[in-house]
Amino acid sequence: MPLHDRIVLYPERAGLYHLARLNARWFWLDEPLVSAFIERWRPETHTFHMPFEKCIITLQDVVYQLGQPVDGLLVFGCLTDFEKFMKEGKPAWEWFRVLPDDATEETVHIYARVYIMMLLFTQLFGDKSENRVHIRWLPFVPRLVYMGSYRWGSATLAWLYRCMCPMANRNVTNLAGPLQLLQS
């Protein structure tokens, strides 16, 4: 889903605009490097056991690398499995290809919400399905004016740690979570 000029304002206000650059053109995930970090992850201590010492990813790293706020309203929700929001087997951002030139302000808001959901899923809170968005993130998107007041950085780090523990299992083949934090 391309970022239209009329939509840019909303990811900026939400503090998520810079995530739009973390795509294949601007950012390439170094899978061997990420895999090496995952091999050194110890779920029992939530640390990387490197040859020289133990290391962790901190909130300061999240702020520095992703520019995500760590102060503000809590990002929380139910963590149980719900049905994913899908239509005809496609994620929401595939339904909304290009914003029409004659779009009303309400249509722009809808596209902005979908774009923000796409950023949240593809850059911060992705899972192994690689094409579905969990409904736990939906309550944060309807009120665009409040998007910038959440602690997205804290939630991102918590999500990374949550995804890292199962990935430390040698039988897991798909990676999930904000993996750009592991290589930056």
C-alpha cells in the first residue's frame, strides 16, 4: 500500500512515520546475522550469551533504533488467540491499493488507519503468519488523534522478547517480531 501525501500526516502524528522507510528499499534484514543472535538467546534470562559477555536489548535501543516513544499511555490488550481479520484470505492493506484522488476526508481517515495497521504489523508486531493482523492491535487505531500518545517502544520490546523465546527452540523455522532491532 503506497503512502499517499494526504495520509502522511497521520503516521507522523502517531510517531510511526519513520517506520514507512523500513521496507525492502531502505532496509534489508540480514537473516544469517539475526539467526546468529537467536542462537545465542537464552529464554530463562532474556539475554544474549555472547563470547565476551551477556547482552540485552533495552528501551534505549528501541528509542535510538526505531524512534519509538517509551513514555505515554500503555499499549495493552487481550493476548488470547482470536480469529484474524481477513477478507478473502488477504490482509486489509491489500484491499486498499491506492487512495483515490477524489477521496473524502473520511476515506482518507480509513486509509490512514489501514496504513498504520500495516506499519504496526509489518514493522513492529508481525507474527509468523506474515500476512495477518491480530485484532489485539485494532483498539489503538480508531482514534487517530491518540495514536501518538502510546508507548509503542515499550510494546515493541515486549513483543520482541515474547517472540524470541519460542524462536530459541531449534525446531522453529519462521522468525517473527521486530527483528530489525537485532541487527541495528
